[in-house]
Amino acid sequence: MSTSADNNASSHKDPLHGITLENLLKALVSQYGFDGLAAQINIRCFSHDPSIKSSLKFLRKTPWARAKVERLYLTMQGLPIPEHLKHPEASADKTPTTKQVNRDIWGK
């Protein structure tokens, strides 16, 4: 006999539902270590004086980096990757690049 809580958890479309960023990061660190994470994802918080606390602080502020970490976790777990994580750069903040700004100003 299953409860409604079991049905909600198993039928939820987001494979990351119910997993905290901290638990996700701890699982990745236990699997790869910070050196392995830095090799997988080139993020300074993994390669220079890494810690769970500093990495969490950075990942909570940086959506594109968090998407890469979440994608690596899902891959490690053999879970499906949702569309919004397949191309995190496309769904990230739409802040214009320096080239775009220069093109707007100088027409180059």
C-alpha cells in the first residue's frame, strides 16, 4: 500500500525534487573529491581553497554554475536531465557580453 506522499515523490517531474544543494554537493565531493570536481567543471570554488561552505555560497549566487553541478549530479546518478539543465548557458542571465555592448555602442 502506497501513501500519497510516495505517489507525489515518484510522480514528480523534477529529478532533483527534494534534494538540497548541500546534499547534492556532498555526494559529488564524496564521489569525485574537489580535485575531480575541478577537472569535471572548471569552477574556481572547486580548485582554489575549496570547501562545501564556499562552494555553496558561490553556487547559490551563480545559476550557470549551479546548473552544471546539478547536471553532473544527475549524470552521476544515472537520472534524466531536464531540458532547462541541458543548455544552462542559454537559460542563464541574459546579461549582454562586452562584445554585444561594444557592437551596440560602436557598431562593431
